[in-house]
Amino acid sequence: MGKKIITRKELCYLIYPEHGAIESFEARLADYLGVEYVVGTSMGRTALFALLKAINLEKDDEVIVPAYICEVVPNTVLKAGGIPIFVDTNSDDYHISLPHLELLISKKTKAIIINHIFGYPEDVDKIKVIIERTHRKISLIEDVAHALGAEYGGHKVGNLGDAAIFSFTKNMVNVGGGAIATNDLVIATNARRLVKGSMNISPLNQLFFGVLSFFEMGRVGSRINNLFMSILETLPKKLQFLTKEHTNALKIPGGMIISRRQAHIASLQLNKLDILNEQRNYNQSVLDNLLRNNQQIDILKPYVKNAKHVCTWYVIRVKEQKVKDKIINLCRNNHVYLSKFWGPPLIEQTKFYKQSPADVPNAIGNARSTIVFKMNPNISQRTLEKIGNVLMYSDGGLQ
């Protein structure tokens, strides 16, 4: 079967999307999620920033966030004027620790951000019970960056709390777009006023995020992907005029509104999202079968009975540091690109947070034992077998 040829009409739509593309996309995503309101944004972090402002986050308000999470989330809380408070995870999975969460809630708590990390839904009902017991108005915010299309209790994630944020570069080939979803008219109105009142993101940055998304989705060879990522990370500061909004997690671009081009491409991707997610989960099962006899690693399994996960990331936990180091080196040598989630624990990386690693020991342990790479829905069986062999063997085996 030959490659699909893009027609001139389709190309024109990509370059010059029709008027009303933003409104059309927002309505379609709202229908997909089953929510009342969606506000399109330029990025995931602009969605979070606008949402925090929309719930009237004030200076020194506390926002509880999982300790094992992308640095963009707590840093955006800082940028919005709040104080991120890290809640520990469980020792045996990536769910937030409910006993620790109860201890952290105070009169200063404005919101709790839950992260459906790696595409695996959090146990939302149990968290809601804890919030209800406080008898306080605490906003429950879902971070759905990894989990677009996942479900909990028969509902799409993103329709479970007071509001949710999305970043479309994780599950869809897009140009850095994001969104806020909510059933609360006040939150939607406040967020839309802030987002619509911002300037548009520059065409150069749109181009950069488009290229970045293309590479991150694994639509090209992993060797080229590794080279591209290495170049981004080693550029001199004076040449980072395009990448600074991506590499500096404290940077919130002035342009928060989604562009018509972003919205149009996101609409096209939404049409095939469920099919792509099914393929991701199938690829996960292939790798699981290849690795099931390896005694040195634990394969991440769904850990909520009434949930349907999306394998946006393939996750393994390694029992010994020397084995982890060996796997990382093998992946590098065989051009298997790993996510930075295998790097140092977030709380150890910056002086901006008021807590110490001792406050979140389980999250530190999870961060140090975890290896993650992006699950490409279009990956071939041959490449899956190659990855499986890389994770299993090293000159006679890891075992």
C-alpha cells in the first residue's frame, strides 16, 4: 500500500484553515469529552496558567501537585503566584498518596492538581471524598496531558473535576496546542477572557512546536529524533530564540490563544484519536509479552479497576540502579529515545520549592527506578521487537 498523497485542497486547509476553526474545534472537543465548555490555548502550560488565574488564584495560595510530575506544572503554579505543595505517591504505583494528601490540605489550599500520568487515570472518586470532608472550596484540576481519550467510571478523563488542562503534543501530532475543559460557566468565562485577550503565538514558534511534535510522536526514525533532541539541548543561549519557550519551564508565552492552524490540525487528529490509542495499547501488549520473563524489571499495569488507560508512554520500573544505567546506555546506543521522566527527581532539581526530598520518599523512589519512552502508535512490529531486545539483553542478558 502506497503512501497517502496530500491533495492540494488538504494542503490549503493546513496552511489556511477556514474561518471558525477554533470555535469548531472547541465544540468538537467538548462533545468528545462530554463537557460544557472548552477553551483552546497555544500550549498546555498556557492552559494551566489561564486556568489558575480563572479560579482566582491569589499570591501565596497553595496548590497541591503530585511530587512525580513534569516540571512545567509546579513551575506554572509559581508563575501564577501560587505555592506548589508536593504530595507523595504510593510506593507501589504512581497514584498520589491519599493519607499524605489529607495531611497537606490546609486553609491555604486553593486547588489540587491530579495527573493521569503516563495515560493511567487517577482514582478520582477517592480524592473527591477527601475534598468533601474538608468542607472547603478546593478546585480539583485534572492534568490530562498524557491521557486524552482515557476513561474513568465510564467518563472521559477531563470531565471528572472542576476543570482540566490538555497538551495535544502528547497524544496527537499538533503544533503545540492545548485546551481548558470545564462544566463551570464562571471558570470558562474567566479563562476565555484571559486567553482571547492575549496576543497570538508567533509563526516561528508555531513552526518550532510543529517540528517538535512531529519528532516526539516518532513519525521519523529514532536516530534522527535523537539527533534533533540533542541539538535542541546543546544550542548556545543566543541561538535559542525559537526554543526558549519550550526549554524554560518558567516561561509563559504572551500568546495564549490557540491559532486557527493549531485548531484545524487538532480537529483532524481528534477524528482518529481513538484508533491511535487502541494501537498504542496493542503495541504495549506486544512489548509486555516480550518482557514478561525479565526478572529485573516490573512492567506498569493498570491499577484502577473502573478505568481505561491509554499507553501514551511505555513504563518500566527497574529493581537495581546498575540495571537501570545499563538499559539507559543500551537505549542510547540503539537509538531508542527515552523521556526525561527517567532523569533526576524533580524536587531535587531546583531551589524554588519549599519542601525537601525527605517529604516525598515514595515519589523519589519512583523517579529513580522508572524508565519511560514515548509509545508511537505507528511503530512497526520489527521496531517493537528491537526495543524489547534492547530492554531484555546486553551481551548475554541483563539477568
